[in-house]
Amino acid sequence: MQGIARFPKVIGAIGGTHINIASPNQHEEIYVNRKGKHCINVQVVFDGWYNIIDVVARWPGSVHYSRVLRESSLNNRFENGHMPHGFHLLGDSGYPAKRWLLTPFLAPQTQAEQAYNRSHKVTRALVERGIGQLKRRFGILHREIILQPVKVCSANAVNVKLEEKYNKNSLFKRPLPLIVKHDAGEGHALSYNHDTLAELEKIDESLCVIAVTGCLRTGKSYLLRRLVQKCGRESFTVGHSVNAQTQGIWIMCRPHPTQEGEVIVFLDTEGIDDPEKVEIQEDTWIFLIATLLCNVLVYNTKGVFDASHISKFRFLKVVQNNVTVAKGASGDDSFLDFFFPNFVLVLRDFGLDLDLSADELLEKRLVYETGKSDDVKNYNEPRRLIKRYFKNRKCIAIPIPCVNPEKLESMPDIEINPKFLQRVNDLHQYLCDCSPKKLKSGKPLNGRMLRTMIISYMNSVQEKTAPCLNDAMKMMAEEENQFAVLEASKCYKEEMKKRINKHMPNEKGLELYHNDCMEVAVNKLNELVVLDDGDIFHRRAAECFENHLQRFKSIIERDSLAKCKRSLDKLDMKIQRKIRENKYANSHGYNEYIEDINTLVDEFTKQERYLGSKTRAALQEYMDAKVGEEQLVYEMVKDKIDAEAERQLHRLSSGSVPNTKKFADVTKGEQPAEQKARESIKKVEIDGLMSIESQCRENLDLKLKEIEQAKAELTEDNTYYKQLVKEFDLWNRIYKQAHPRPNDVEKRPKRSSDEKEPRLKKKTSENPKCPIL
């Protein structure tokens, strides 16, 4: 937010607004604000891009903004140091000044204070604009919400979350065609809109589907427009002519105003009984599809619910002729009860004063006549169909909204009949209280499931066959279960990556990770799966988990070996430095080199012991690479011993030769100095060889024990086990052949005192004198 008015280190601007509500039944006085209105105090924090980063919507209107902030989790996060140090929020003078909350100077004196206030004002104005955008997006926030305070608070928070999630989904912005007509030669044919279904498929939340049907020019679209406005969006257009304004079925989605994690779907259908319509079968299919898709069917009609209106429900007879539970099945159709929605009869422009309630009026109109004549059967048939397929029925009578209905669309609410608005609110409240559409298993319907059902029903319509509900359910379950397997597989990968990034496991640890991640993924699968008879999709998910496990094993093996190599390279730096500086060029250099190697092995094993066989494999590879280096150290030590011998011989030969008399006077028990020097040189050489040979045998013994231990921990079919068996045989032969050879030096031919000691030949890597570690 620094770019707004050069105010540094600002992460957000905090502000508040009041949402008007109806007078609550309990504790009414605490919801009255300073303007005398019942409301909820909502605290909002916006960032520099008008994103809402914090919302608190649970305090009554009489509570001050400062207390809302003091009791919020946002205050606790700042006070406990969980927010970035040195960054702060901007608030108005109604908030207390804190080290992380900057407020303006009440009476600025200096130019610096005035400049601070100007920059503060420009930057903090962002929250005011953000609240204005929020209220324009959710028109209901401008008006009075007819809900209890708890539901209002929940609705505010949930609406904001879902609106942000589906901000780019076209279904949440405007109505889109769902079932469309196209010219098919003689008459029209129905089909579904692919783009609309693609948008519908993206909705993961539970759906409450509300379809509005009725006769032509009875105000269906206007009623839907009023209902959608209460969910915070302008919606369906209203026609001004006698021609049908809506063609086919149109759809629009909004976040559910009262239920958390749900989306409310509105379906606007084409009017029935269009006098210009040639093919009446279109009305039949549109009515049938809308009925099967929704969980609340609103039938909109004008005037009283008389015989002429009731007779229109003969459309329900198509259910008996055009809907089947399963192919080849006949007889009992009780399974249809599960697919049919609640029925709401809306009597528009109802002006009669009756002693009966609207629900009682509906039930009275559905009473059968007694008799067996054809007229009685025709009279009872639509009533029987309504009672048969709509078990839950409700009636809402809405009076005339105004004197001039043609101006109703542009008329403000203050000029509309209050009883009309109240009845519309009652209808909206009833629709919000309805549970979402569910499958027989009790699982709520989401966007993907609804899309599959639409495709299945429309395929039957296009083939001019009866929609089969059982086939539709199987098709829906198949696609939803495939999606469930993908989501469970994705969940498994994410959980495994989360654990591996936190700590690199060994083989046993990876198995524990696998079990934990699989448990989480299976729970995710159970949440999404639908009708998995025979656990087919559970087995598919298990195969996916196993494939992911093998891939993670290869990745961990690669990363573990790389980590071991890095550790070995780091520990080996000391040995390499000594070799470069010829620190091993002395008679005890080989012993020192072996001690350094043993120290490196101990430290490495201590550091990486938890990696198990990967540690041993990396160490084996490292030791194999030390063959040439060990030979180099061995030759370095031999060269040093030979050079020392040559220096001593050169010193003796370059000195003055003693006269014969002096040598003649030497007693028998004494030896010449030159002979003693030669014996000293031999002793040094023999000691060096003995030390090297002894150290080699000790290391060979340790090597064999290590291989034996590694073999015991692995199975015979393991690749690394087979490699160790070959190495064991090789090193065992070397160990048996290894023996001290100090006499090799003594067997060399004797030379005179004047001869120089010949240099020992350097070992070759093909036939080294010292067995290689």
C-alpha cells in the first residue's frame, strides 16, 4: 500500500460498517446503534488491492469499534508478535493508537504532522471505498435483513468468502442459458449449453436449486429478480410485451444468504401456454426437467387457485409416461418420491380476505370429488397428481404490489405495497430454510453432479426416450467417483510432500508417512465418493496411493544419497587438505590417514544413521572411490622412508673415512658405525611396512563385519544385498591373502658400504603391495 500516498509499511486499512437487521426477539436494546437502528457492527480490513484480509461480523450495533478490535483475533495476532514486525494498520481516530495501528493527529501543529495526516487520510480512504464496493455487490447489505442476528453474522462472513472464491465464475454475475432451443427443421429442439455447464461444474459446494415455473406473463422473472436481489445481485430481465421473455431454462447462482458452505441456484423457465407455440411437447419437457433438477418448485400464478389453474397440472401426467426408475422396470414408482421437490404455490395479485390461511386454501382446493363419472375423474386427476408427486406443499398469497404494475420494475421499494414486500420476504425466508438437494444416500448435490444429471436427462430428451433416473444416478456416480479418486490422490501427494519437506524419512519412516497420508486421503475419498458398490473406486485409489509411494521412494532414495554425498564431501575436506599439504609424508602417515578415514566414517554414521541402507550405500561408494587415494598415501609414505634412507647413506658416504689403526683397535663386540646405520635404515623400513600391513588387516576385518551386518538387515531379493554378497567374497579373498611380509626387505641382496640403497619401486594400482580398504 506504500504506492498510494507514500505511507511506508502499511499492510491494510481497518474500518467498520453497520448492517441493518429486523428487531431481534431477545436483547433488542443492545442492537440499537447511535442512529436508533437495529444493526450488526462489522469490522473489515482491506489490503491495497481491495482484498478483504479480515472480517469480524458478530457484534451488536451498540458496541464501539474499538471494543470490536480489542476482542478480535487480529488484535491478538499483532500483540503476540505473529504479524510482520515493523508493519502496521491504518485506522481513523475512533481506534486507539498502537505501535501497529496508526491513527491521525487530532490537532496537528507542525508541517510534518499535517503531511502525515494528509498521507494517512488518502491511504485509509481505501477501506471506505472497499466497504462501498461490498455493499454495492451485496445489495441486501443496504437494506434491512429479515433474519436473526446469529444468521446475519454467519451470512455476512460466508457471502464474502464464496463471492471471493467464485469472483470469476459467470454464473454468479448474471443469468446464463442452461436449456436452449435451436431450429430443427419442423419446430424446435432442446439442448444444453456447454459453456454454462462448464461454469456449473466448477461449483464444489452443496446446491439448493429453486425453479420457478408458471404460465406466460405472470411475473415469474420479476419474482426471481426480487429473490436474487436479496442475495446481493441484479439478475433476470423482465419483459414489457405479451411475448415470452424467457426461452428454455436460464440459470443463476448466488452464495446462500444464511447457510454456510452452500450455493443457491435459481432456474427461470419458459412460460407455459404460449398461444403462438406450435409444439406443446416443449413445455412438457421443460417443466419435467426443471422439476427433476430442483429441490423447491415454485409455481407462479395470478389470482385465485381455481379449476382452470389446477387443470394445468395435468402436465404431471407425463411423469407416469415419460420417466422410468430403471430400464425394464414397471409397477411401483415410489422411488420417484425421492426425486421430486417441495412444491410452493405463489398466488400473485391475491386480494381476497379469507378466514383460512394460504396453506389451508391450497389443501381445500385439492380435495377430491366423489363419484365414478368421467367428469369426476377429470376433475380429480390433476389434484391426485399434485398430491402424488408433491408430498410437501406450501402456498404463499402475495397482494398487488402497486396501482401501476407496468412501472413496477423501476419503482423504489418505498412506493411498493409493504404487504407485497413482506410476502416476498416470507417466500425468501422459506426458500433459505429449505435443505439442499440430496441424493438417496444423503449426500448433497454439487455442481458436477447437477451437470451430469442435466446431460443425462437431455440425452434422453434428444433421443425421444423416457429419462431413466437409475441410469442418471449411475452416470453421476461414475463421474463423481472418478473425481473423488483424483482428489484423494492429490490429497495423498500433498500430505506426503508436507511431511517429507519437514523431515527426510528413512525406509521405515516412509512407510509410517504412507499409512498416515493414506488415512487422510481415504477420509477425503469417503467424503466425495457416491454409491461405490464393490469398493471399485476405493481399490483404484489404493493403486494410485501405491504408485505415488513408489515414486516417493525413488525420490527419497535419490535425495538421501545426495545428502549423504554432501555430508561425506564436507567431512572429507580435512583429509584432502592434508593430502595437498603432504601432511601424511612421514613414517606414521599411513596410520594417520587410516585414523582420519575411521574418524570420518564414525562421524558420518553418527550424522546420517537414520537413513539406514542409504547411509551404507553412500559410504560404500565413498570407500570404493578411495582406492586410488589410499595407494597415493601409501606411496607417499614409502617415498618418505626411501628418501630418509638415502639422506642417511649420503651423509655417511660424504664424511671422512677413518684410518686403519683406529679400526684395528675396535674390539670384537663393537660394530662399525656404517653397519649400525644400515641396520637402522632396515629397521625403519621394516617397521613402516609392518605398520601398514597390520593396519590393512585390521581394516579388512572391520570391512567384513560391516558387510555381514548390512547383509543381515536386507532381504535376498534386494539389489543392494546381491552387490554386498559379491563384495564380501572379494574382500574375504583379500583378507585371506593378506599377511605381514617384513622378510621381503631382508631378502634383498647385500650391498657394499659404498653402494647406494636403490629406491623402492612405486606400487601400481593393478598390483598394490598393500590390500586396499
